[in-house]
Amino acid sequence: MDPLNRVRDFLLDNIGHMTHPGTGSFDAATNRWFVPICCRTESGEVVIGDVEVDCTGHIVFAPGREEMLSRLQKATSQLVHQGTSPGETP
């Protein structure tokens, strides 16, 4: 199974429609895909974690919902204090 589709399905089932997979990268040393978890916010997109997927499409690691929510709150509060949008340089 395609790692991006696998992560997309996982996010929809476990996190919600405000998240989606980013562009994954393959690590030949571990033979695994690392796919960033992107979250849509009012200020733009924020990366709140990574999902690790093996070559057969099994999720090896994914951060928990509470951990991702904590990261999202931290990232968005930093953006508010800096007065920037994600992807912008302060």
C-alpha cells in the first residue's frame, strides 16, 4: 500500500479531517517511510509530527492524538507571539 494513502487513512480514522499527510521521505537504511503530519490552522499549515511506515504499509510509529494536540497548541501559540504565519520567516 502507498505510504501516503496509508497515513491519510490513519489520520482520518484517528485524528480528524484537519490533518493530512505531507510529502514523505524514504530512509533506505531502515527501509521505512517517514511521512509528516500536517494540520490546517487559521494561520496556515503546521507540521505536528511524523508517521513511520514500513515497506508493507504497516504503521510502525505514530504520535498519539493528545501529543499532536499539544504540539499544535504550542506551534500556534508561538506563531501568535511571533506574528508570523507557518512557513514565513519572523
